[in-house]
Amino acid sequence: MTTFDDLLEEAGPFGRCQKRIFSLVCLLSLPFAGVYVGIVFQGFTPDHWCRDPSVVDKRQVCGWSQAESRRLVPVVNSSGVLQHSSCERYEVDWNASALTCDSQQPNLTGFPITACKDGWEYDYPDRKSFVTEFDLVCSDGWLVDMYQSTLNVGFLVGSFAFGFFADRFGRKISLLVSNIISIIAGMVMAAVPNYISILVCRTIFGFSVKGGWMATYVLLTEIVGVEYRRTVGILFQMFFSVGVLVLPLLAYFITDWRWLQVAITAPYFLFMSYYWFIPESPRWLISQKKCSQALLITEAMAKENKRELTKNFETLTSDEVEHTSASLLDLIRTPNMRKHTLILMFNWFTSAVVYQGLIMRVGIAGGNVYIDFLIAGLVEFPAAFLILFTIERIGRRLPFATANIVAGISCIITAFIPDSMFWLKTIVACIGRLGITMAFEMVVFVNTELYPTFVRNLGVSVCSTLCDVGGIVSSFLLYRLAVIWLELPLIIFGIVALIAGGLVLLLPETKGVPLPETIDDIEFPNWKKKTEEKLQVKKLLISHLTKDRETTV
């Protein structure tokens, strides 16, 4: 009785072929980072104030700097701090007033105030974001939230669509279709002239990028041995963290958000060539009763790994080809599948809300956005090594739960540390970023280990849709609640992370467990194990009886 895992051991669980494929597909995570968190730079909102034509004229005549001319901007009380208004100006023609070039701070008490009428001026003239291009500030500030939310809407639809597509037509063709759509949507988005068109392209871009990323991740975990799944899954995601480090460097040198969009999209031209360098998943082919094609691919893998196959697909167990199509009902029809689906959905939601929220918070917390983003990105690297160090020794469940709990506690503590204790606040916030990064990386590969082959891509895609819902909510949660109190979103992040950590403890441990092939493997894991043990015992008894007969003869 042969399984694909048996054949994979003969072909090489992580040989030269898998290493080549792994090194290629890891590059997909680099631009995905720019797609996911590029809003920090593409939608950067600098300090701004109303543009007053008469103030601009006076500044030119008198040779004032922008800072000097801002004394003619109304001062407001914001959360107990006096600062210049971003959305109001004096209703005064300064050219017709008694104000001279040598006047000190004039007494502006009683002057009429009105909303901005002639656009805004920005304190960051060298960087061009879509915020400064379209003046998305003050009453239009919510449109910045829409930029990120439409991306997550695309992620949401793409997860469903490509989930079905990859389980029905294959992982490889899904990657090709994804790359084609990504190139078209990304490049068009960099060129369209109005903001509504940008949002439409952003949605389509998210649709294709997320679908291709998920299909590739599943393919990668399906072509390596069980003992290598955790490593390739974590390292695949660690390249996302590499992309997070590359992004601020790109943004520093590419100051126009449109050209930055081109730079983020360009790698997908390279990924088009993967269609000829990456094989289809043999495990998926077997689930579709295409054993002959799977055999050819596995033999090619064995040849590249300098191995030979002695077993064949004629003796495959019926379990491996029991189902050929996936259904949403398969994810909730039985008790254990339903429990896994609901818990994983909530953890995907939590990971997205907290992770994305903490990243976008860098853009509104003040300070140097490039350096702060880089430091926060560096924190993600220990997460991968901590996972690799703990999950083989301890398992998946406890580190997964602990990461969520640590992230939740850190967010809540950070909210109550005063700004005067800057370094302490930064360190605790980084611990929270480390924790949620670990949780985000773990939910992906734990998700793949808790579903059988014929619904694995669909299961990961459907559960990850809650990640996209979390992404839609996160931007509104961060930007709108931060107006009330900058630290209020951190309280919300902390609470949901603590709940997620508690729910993880209800999941089964998957350390060292072969990938499930059927729903029965999920609902009755011990039954299959006992059946296999009985078959092994039966084979041994038959072998001994045969030897005894030969000896007697």
C-alpha cells in the first residue's frame, strides 16, 4: 500500500529539485510586502495646512520660509496640545491688511476662520504620495483608509476565486493567471489619472497577488517531505520580512508613489517565467485521479535529486483518490473540521488586524518614517528563528498560542507607557510586533496541516479571507480611532490577540503528523494510525508464516 509520502521519501523529501523550486518561489514574497504595506510610503500624509493665496503672495514678496508664514495659520487645541490647524484658515486678505514683512507675530484674535478653499500646503515637498497628489486630508482623509481596504477586498475575493481555481485546475496554472493579472493591474494603477480608477486597479491587484501567493505556498508545502514543511513554510514567509526591509530603501530613493508602484509590480514580469520552471503539485494530481501525470513529475523530481523510484502508483491507497472536487461544506460539515475552520478564521482575522495595524501605525506615530519602519522590520527576523527553534522541540500549538498572548499583552502595555519613556515604549511595541509576526507566520502553515489534500488550497484560501476582512477593518480602526486617542487602537489589538491565543489551545498538535488526505484523517486521526499499525503487524505475520513454510519444506 503506497502513499505519495512514501514515493516522496524515495524521490527525495527536500532534494535539489525542491531546493530549486523553493529558491524561486520565495522571491514571490518580496514584492508582496510592498503590495501589502506600501501604503505607509505611497499614502504618506505629511504635516499640512490650508493653502492661502494671499499668504503665498506675502511669502514670496517678503522672502519668508514656510515655517515663518505658518504663523498666519490658526492655532487649535488638539488632545491638550496647541498646534497649527490642518483644516482651517483665516478669512483674511493679507495683501490688503496692515501686515508688513517686518511685523512680528500679529494679534489674530477675533479674525474670522473658514475651511480650506484653495487646497493645502505640505511640509514634505520632496515626496509625492497619492495623499499630496489628490489632497486626501481633512474631510477626505477617509479615502486613504479606502486605499488599503480596497486592497483587502481584492485579497478577499482572490482568496475565494483562486482557492476554487487552484483546487479545480491546479496550482501551476493559478500562478500563471495571477502573474498576468498582477502585471496589468499594477502597471495601469501607476498610470491612471483619478483616484477612483486607482482604487479599482488596487482591488484587482490585490485579487491577483493574494491568489497567486496562496497557491504557491500550498504547492511548496505539498512537494516537500513532512519533516521539511515547517521550515520551507516559515522561510517562505521570512522573505516577506526581507521585502519589508527592502521597501523603505526603495521608497527613500523613489520619491514618487507612481514610480514606486512600478517598482513593486516589475518583479511579476520575472515570475511569468516560472510556468516553465515549476512543476504542478503531484499530490494535487493524485487527488484528481491523474496518477500518470503525477508519476512523470515525481520521476523527474527523483532524477533531478539523483534518486530512483522503486514503487509505483498502482498500489496507491483508495483514501488518496477518494475525492476529486472540493466544497465549502466540507470545511464545516463535520465537528473537527468545523472547529478548525472557525478557530483558524479568527486567528487569520486577528493576525491581519494587529500586524497591519502596527505597521501602519509607524506612519502616524511621528519620527523618521524610514528609520522607524526599518527598525520595526528588523524585529520580524527573530520571529522566524524562534519558530524554527520551538516548533520542532515543543510543537505548533503552544508557540502559536504564546505568540498571540505576548502580542496582546505588549499592545496593551504599550498604550499606557507615556511618550516621555520613548525607548521603553519602543521596546515593548517591538515585542508586540515580534509576537504577532510569529503568529501570522504560524497560522499559514498550521492551516495547511489541518486540512486534507482535496480541500487544502480551498481551506487555506477560505480561512485567510478573514485575514482580508481584518485588513479592511484595520485601516479604519487605526486611523479613525487614533483621532480620538492615538493609543486606543492598541487596546483593541491587544484584546483580540489574547482571545486568539486562547482559542489556539483548542487545536490539535500537528508536529510530525503526515498531511491528512481525507476528512476521516481529521475526524478519526487515531483510527487511521491504528489501522496502519494493524496492517504492518499483518504484513509481518504473513512474512514470518511464509518463512516458516519455506523452512518446513
